[in-house]
Amino acid sequence: MTDQQHAAAGPAPGAEPRDAVPTGAPAAAGGGPRPPGEREDLEVPGVSRGFRRDRRHKMLGGVCAGLGRQCDMDPVIFRIALAVLSATGGLGLIFYGFAWLFVAYDDEEENEVRKLLTGRVDGHALAAVLFALVGCGVFLSMLNNSGVLTFAATLALLLAGAGYWSRQRGAHDPDPLAAQAVADAPPEAQAPPVPASFPSWWREPIVKDGTYEGGTGYLWGPTGARERDIAAAVTIARGGGSGRDPRSREATSRGSRWIGGWVFLLALVAGGLGTGLTWEDHALGTSLQTGMAGALVVIGLGIAVSAFLGRTGAGSVFLAIVTAALLACSAALPKDISTQWVRTDWAPATASAVLDDYNVGTGVGTLDLSRIDLEKGQTVTTNAEVGMGQLKVVVPKDATVKLLIEVGVGDIQLPGDDKQDVDVAPGKHKELTLAPADGSKDGGTLDLTLEVGIGQAEVARATS
């Protein structure tokens, strides 16, 4: 008989169908009957479940463990690569921090950002925010170092390519029959979900007797919710209660676990040491970057430790944001600004004594060219630069002066301008030519390039 004839005739008396499962046989290989309410995950080959953080194998936030599971690679590879990327441009910290914030655990539906937006603030969310802030600060400080950023970008591309290749090498084409069978299978009955925590600290669950024990487990919120923990949510969901008035119970003491003050003091010490040790031998921007980076590292370690051992408040997060902003501002300072305020005067007596460049890091620089005697048709070219402070140039009365003035942030004063009219603005640029004073002879040409990072550039005519 053919297969169609066997199917039409049905099974023989006493014969067991070929596809039937014997009574008492386990539903799946290696497992017995499942308890009521427990659902077996049906995985279809080739169908991805998406990138999620791994709680079971995590070292900090579970990002690298989730990447290793998603790409079928050892998580240590991602940990080493992200550590290198963190030290060379901050890209590793930026990626880890934002992944920690926006990617949920494999057993949760809400990520850390959603918890923050609903007012549920804990140490893990603060650590993720700090990772992202520190990474952005380090990245901004490395913008001028193209070699480091090129290496970091190359390493990131290689890591992404390795992860994509590792994920695709073992992929199989999905079985359409298996996928259709899973799609057509009716859903199994499940027990109602048991909440593991409060939706937020301002929406408390409804209980018949109005009592509860424990709390939310978050770092701040209303005073009544600060002493509760996550176990209370499970108790409330099951209808439990102790009959006690929550307003009359005594606040539970956490002991000496507050570390925010120590973190602030250590950050001050680290910032002062970093700035002080580099004050004499480095530029102002480099010195401030060293101090701010040291303070930011201490604050980051403090918040990371508080996620597991202690607790810090919103002040530590605000301090981290301010420190990261100051670090970014110090990275934008011109590199020629020194830490010593000086006053320097240059007064060449002849045209041949005029140097090609005059520089002052921080302070007041005065270039007096009134004593040089330029012959007709003679041109003298020079540059003067001040990082932060004032640059004043005195030109001869009978000379034609070609000026190119660049001021990063500050003011420009020219002959005939009102001394009281000071207009401070960023990105000032002027290019002009000053003719000799009325009635004076042609005394040659001065070609001047004046640059001031922060401060004032002033050009004045000699009186005689």
C-alpha cells in the first residue's frame, strides 16, 4: 500500500501511530513534565531574540556578557576591547554607558532609562549615566589627537566585524515547516504575572487594609518610600500585609553607608593634586584637564561602588555632570596659554632687529615698533601672539600698516576707537590696512599678524 492508502485506512488495530508520543514519555529530551504555568521557550533556528544584557554572567552591567552571547564569542574579548577603547578616546565608555542605559536585561522589559524617567533611581542607573558622561569627556579631550581617534575607530570597526562574522558563521537557514508549526501552535495557559517591583514611587499599589512592609529599593523618592524594599511588592501582590500603620513605624537605619561626602572630598583631593603637580611644567589647559580627569575618575569610582556597597545622592550625579563639563571646557582652551602671568615688552630699535615671532603664554605683551625707521618701499613682516591676556602693538606714525587680527574670545581696539567701548565676543577677525597719518611721509610698510586666544588685541599709533 502507498502512504496515501495507509493514511486513509488509519492505524491498524492495536498499532501505535508513528507520530504519537508514548504515555508517560517526557515532553522534551532531557526533561520531565513541566509544572503548571511554566512555559517552555520554543526557539526556531535562524530567528534572533535580539541583543539583551546577561544578568547571570555579568561583571558590571552585563553588556559584554550579552554581546558575547549574541555574537557567539567569549565575553572577555569584548571586555578587553572596550577597556582599550575606553583608554584611547573614551569610545568604550560611551558605548558601554549607553548600552547599559538603553538595553534591558534578558529577564526584564524595562531598561534603565525608562526607570529613570519614572523616578526609580538606583545605583546601576547612576553608574551607567556616569560611564556615558566620562566617556564623552574623554572623547572631547581627545578631539585634537587624530592618531588616537583613528586607532580607536579602527579597533571598533574590527571588533564589530568580528562580532558580525562570528554570529553569521553558525547561522542556519530557518526551517519553514518548524516556523509554521510554532506560529500555528496555540498559546499555553500561563499564570498571571507577579510584579517584582513598584511601577514608580509615586504610584503605590492598592491594598485592602492599606498596610505594607518593605519598600522599592531605589535611592531617593518620597520619604515614605525610601525605607521600603522590593520584597514588599511581592508581598502586596500576594495579598499580604501586617496590619501596621506605615506612618507610625520607625524609620529603618541604614548605618554608616553614606559615601557621598567621602567621594566629594576625595574628588577635591584628586583634582587638586592633578592640577598642582602639572601647574609649573604644562600649559593651563593640560593642567586643568589633568585635575578634572582625576576628580571625574574618583566620582565615577564612588558612584560605581555605591551601586553595590554604599549609596550616593543626586549631588554626586550633579557634581559628575559639572566636572565633565569643566573637563570639556578645559580641553577647548588654546594650548599656548601658560599658568604664569607675565608682562613682556619688546622694543626693537631697527628694522633688522624685528623678530619673526613674538609670543606670550598668559599675561600682557607690548610690541613697540615706533622707533624703527622704514625706508620707502621697505616691508617688515612679523607675528605677535598672546594665549590669554592683552597684546598691544605701537606702530610708527609714517608707516602703512597691514593688519590681520584674530581673537578667539575678546575685543579688538584700533587707532581712533573709544577706549571705553569694549565689545567682547567670540571669533573676532579683522583684516585691514592703516594709511600713514595725515601729512607724514611714506615710511614703508608693516605687515603684522596678531593673534589672541582670550583677551584683547590693541593697535595704537605713535604720537611722534
